[in-house]
Amino acid sequence: MIEIKTEREIRLMEEAGRIVRAVLSGLRKMVVPGVTTAELDRKAEEMIRAHGAVPAFKGYRGFPANICTSINEQIVHGIPGSVRLRKGDILSIDVGVEKDGYYGDAAITVEVGDMVAAKARQLIRVTKEALRIGIEKAKEGNRLFDISNAIQIHVETCGYSVVRDFVGHGIGKEMHEEPEIPNFGRAETGPRLRKGMTLAIEPMVNEGRYDIEILDNRWTAVTKDGKLSAHFEHTICVTEGDPRILT
């Protein structure tokens, strides 16, 4: 069942989303060649707790870190560690927080240094556009897979592929609620969107094929062909008009 949130609940989610946004903004400034992903993780926890919130990912189904940091061919669920970022890398940062019983979740992909290849910058741009285009379809009266279809069409028209093994999701009192939101599908199908639904929309886009592998750490997903991947995400609320972006 897809939960419909009250205005009070949405305001609480908006507060969690404000913290997510602040953390991502702070981490973005730290992304320079030579920094380790563990340093980003420590800073993220410090910022989250300073806002009176809790890192949502730490311990979730056994995940060992506060944020996900996925480099280059890593798609999602990269585990922060001693790896130092290099000039020319791209880095996806996924942050989730819980505040007063409600969750916020968002992700960005950023360039490391000033020597990122044009093809990597293009992948980032298309993925960010896909998120915007998907969010535009999250309107009352539309169908859920209108979001999915819009993302898929944009990505594939630009010559990339959408990851099929991971999806967006409902969010609220739990990090993952119904419904699942794939980044591919047929328009005018799926549940009807209603005011008060809160969704985490997150296109994951590969430079090459959509096939994935999971590393030995049992968390980190990588592209099977070793090509680049990018990831953007927002938590949004369906309204009678334009979607309300909570992160």
C-alpha cells in the first residue's frame, strides 16, 4: 500500500530533506583530488548529527558506513574507505537521514578536479536532466510509470542505458516504502499518483550497457563492462500542481 502523508508529515520530511541538502552541499566542497572517501564519510556523520539527525544508511541491512560513495564505474552502494579521489574521477554521493521519525534521501554525482573527460561530464548532465524530467511527471493524476518512461526515453535517446537492478522507492517513516519506481517502463501504467505520496526518484545511468556486477564486499554495484555510471536522486511529494522537492 502506498501511504499518503499529511501536511505535518510532509513538513517533517522537508526538515530531513533540508539536512540532506546541507550535507550534500558541504561534501561537494570537499571533493578534491587526494581526499579519501572515508574523510567524506566522517564529515557527513558529523554534519548529520550536528543537525540532530541520524545517518539513515549506517547499519541499514548491515551497511557499514554513513553515506554511499561510488567512483567511476561504481553505480551505487560504494563503501567509503581509504581510496583517494583522483583528478578526472567522477563520484556519486548518496545521503540519507532520519529526523524525528521521518526520512530524507538524495544523491548527486560530481566531478573530481578540473580534468574530467567530456564524455563523463556529458553522462553527468544527462543523468541530472533525467531526474528533472522524471520529477516533472510526478503529478497528481499521472501514473507511476509515467515517471519511469520519461527517464528511460531521455536516457536512451542520449545513447546511454538505465540500470534495471536498482530502483527508486517510496519514502517516509521508513527509508524504503512502497512503491518501487523503476527507471524504465511503459507510460500510462502503474498506480495513479495522488497528492501526499512521497517518492525518492533516482535515475542510475550507465555509459555502456545496463548489466551490473556486485563486488566481493556484497554491497557495491559496478558496471559489468567497466564503463562509467552516474546517479542523481531527490525526495519529492506529489501535489495538485508541480511536485514539491523535499531535498
